[in-house]
Amino acid sequence: MLTLTFLGTSSGVPTRQRNVTSLAVQTVAGHDWFLVDVGEGTQQQLQRTRLSLHDLAVICVTHVHGDHCYGLPGLLASAGMAGRKEPLKLIAPQPVWDWLNVTRTCTDLHLPFEVTHVDIASGATPLWESAEVRIGAHALSHRVPSHAVSVQVETRRIKLDTDALRAAGLPAGPMWKALQEGQDVSFEGRVLRSADFATQATQQVRVVIGGDNADVSLLAEACRGAHLLVHEATYTQAVLDKVGPGPMHSSAKQVAAFAQAAAVPNLVLTHFSARYHNPAGLAVLEAEARSQYSGGLWLANDFDVFELDADGAMNKKQDKTTEK
């Protein structure tokens, strides 16, 4: 039901291994997809995927720091030059909207599509929704106002009682489809009622994607019933203790311990300090997280693609969607 493509997994600055923060979220509801944060260089990262800027429905910016938003004007400009006409929703702090408008004026940027803004701190519930998708925001603790983004997808499908249909003697075929679409059918002198063989099933999954945050416990309510938490793990606990409270980030230990206590079944860590951008550094982060958490655990790399199915089961795809 949800596909997540990590476009940037570094904190603060890009490195040769990782770009700064950005995450693409797709749903089974259609071609539309969403972008959570848009660090500098995000549009170049997108060129190595099959995602199209024409289908981008919503951009969410979690907070004003540049590694989460400096790629926004360039990405919008490129979308316009590629011929995009459809309106776009921007969910972002008010200062990001103000900065974007000043940048458009100072750089003579004229977009051939409308960008409408919703303040991520407005408290509106939801901030954006369609028939199947709801996007919300949850306040965090950082040096500037920061938010997590929740994405909830709900689908309804008609399930046929195939055993009952076979028992009635109706072979698989067009009549099965008609029953699934709510139509009664005539078969061997009988009327088979759709209501007797088709039931509506509702499936729902929810993902919480954290911005920069020094207090993971603030997500306790947001993570209630969530199937996946994506959260920054900028440091190990030892390094976080050393650097002190100033940066206002989380450690792998803190996030993993929270996910365990909150019974979140899947956890993806991201936004790693450059000091960990090597196999040894990642191994230390992973070991620290695994010491606290028994669920499905992954440390994201740029261009990693994960799928969350309708039952809340998570798997990492053997990536065939990117050209590396």
C-alpha cells in the first residue's frame, strides 16, 4: 500500500555516499506521490528514479533548516520547465513559504502551475487528504519548530467468497466480476445476489516520518497503531552525550528504545552524521539500535526502496526502479 524511496539520508551536509534529507512516498491509490523534505540536490536524486515531477501531489517540509529545504526552489523550477501544469500543495513552516516567495521574486522564477501553502504548524487535521490518503503533522523538539508527518492510507475492496461461488456451481469468469461490482447475475434459472457472495473489506496502514527531533516520546500518540516509524538517528548515544544538548538530535538508542516501548513493528533509521558514512560506522549504529529493539529494523541508504503492504508487513525491495 505504501512505497518509500529514500533520496537523501545524511544529516547537515551531503557526502559522497549520501545526499541530504528527502523521502518520496507513493501509495497504491494512483500515480500521485508525496515528498517529505527536499534538501539541496533532491531533483538530481529524483533523476535516478522513475518518479515524475508531473505526478508529485504534495511536498512536506518538516522544518526550516537548509538540509531539509534548500532544494525546493530548484525542484519547482525544473518541474515548470518540464511542462508541469497541475497545482501543487506545499505543507511547510510559514518561513519556508516566505523564503520561497522572496526567492521567486529575486530570481525571476515564474511557475506555470499554482503552488498553494498550508502552514505545517497550523494544527489543521488533516493537513491534506484525498479519498484514500490523509496527511497529518505532529510537533517535535528541535532548535527551530519541527514536525513529524504521518501518512495514513485506507483502501476498500470487494472480496468474493470464491468457495461459496464454486459450491453454487458458478465457474470463474465474467459473472464473478459482475458480482464483485455489485451486480446480481442469473445462472441456471437462479438469481445469484451480489450481497450473498461479496463483502467489503477495509485495509489501513499508517506511517510516521519524523523531522529532526530531540525527544522521541513526543511521538507516542502519533505512533499508536502505526505500522512504521521513520526517524533520524544522527548519533550513537555516546556521541550524543559528548556533543551535548545543543544540536537537539536523537541517538539510535533513544529511537529504538522508544519504538520498542511503543510497539511499532517496523523502524527505519536515517539522517546519519557524516562520521557514520562507512560500513564500520553504520554497524555501530545498527548494533546500538538492535540492542533496544526487536522489530523489523533497517538503516536507510540513498535510493533504498521499502514496501509496506496492506497487512503492515515491511520489506526492502530488490531495487529495479532506479538507474545507478
